[in-house]
Amino acid sequence: MSILQLFRWVAHTPFSVFLRHSTWGFAVIETVHLLGLAALGGAILIVDLRLLGIGLLRQPASRIARELSPILLGSLGVMLISGVLLVMTGPLKYYDSSSFRLKMLLFFLAVAFYFSLHRSVIRSNADVAPSTSMSKIAAVVSLALWLGVGLAGRAIGFLG
């Protein structure tokens, strides 16, 4: 089954039809998605600013990341679930959207980066020492990827 066939199948499921014809379905799901984005973005921003040497300098980045981990993982879960539901409101519209495809690419890159290189940099930053150049590079890449996800997501409504 191709991705197009999958999206066509999803478009004809009763739940997708229900969401598409619902007065409040999209608005409620989008609100939950944006709240998840705000929580995720806040957690990432706090950790990345610490890696850049801006704020919370008395706290090790590893401790900050560990304490924010439940928020980050919870909001990531909320975004994944609400994101799937958003796609179900108009699967073929999303399939044809270059902005959606870019968002998904950047999202997968951002998640892969966070759970691999970014985390290893955070673990190596277990003391309160000043930020290293590797920490700063990891923070800048992380911020750029997540900003790209947000901008591409915003572009879906305007550019398709």
C-alpha cells in the first residue's frame, strides 16, 4: 500500500468523515496541538538556552533536562496524537501539502537529533561548567530544527 492509498483510506474512515464535518473538531484538536507545542517548545528552549550558556548557569544542563523530561515527553505524545487527528480532518489536503511534508521531515529530524546527539551532549554536560562549543552547536541545531517544524506547520494553512 502506498502512502497515497493510505491517506485515501483514512479520508474515507467514519472518524475522518466525522472530523471533517464537525463544527468544532478541527478547532479543538488544533488548540490541543498548539498547547502541546507550547509545552514542548518551552522545555526545549529552557534546555537549549542553558546549553548556550544563557540562564540557569548554576544548574547542570543534565539536571534541567532530566527535570523537564516528563513535560517534554508528555507534550511530544500530545503533539503526536493530536497531529494524527489533525491529518484525519483532511488527509488528502495534507498529502498534497509541501509544507506538511517539510514539517514531517523536520519533525523526524528534530526528534532523531534530540534522542541521539542532543541527549549525549546533555549527558556530557553533567556539571555546572560553562557551555562547550559542542553544547552550543547542539543547542543551535536543536532550536533551528524545532523552529523549522513550527514555521512549516504554520505554513500549512497558508501555502498548502
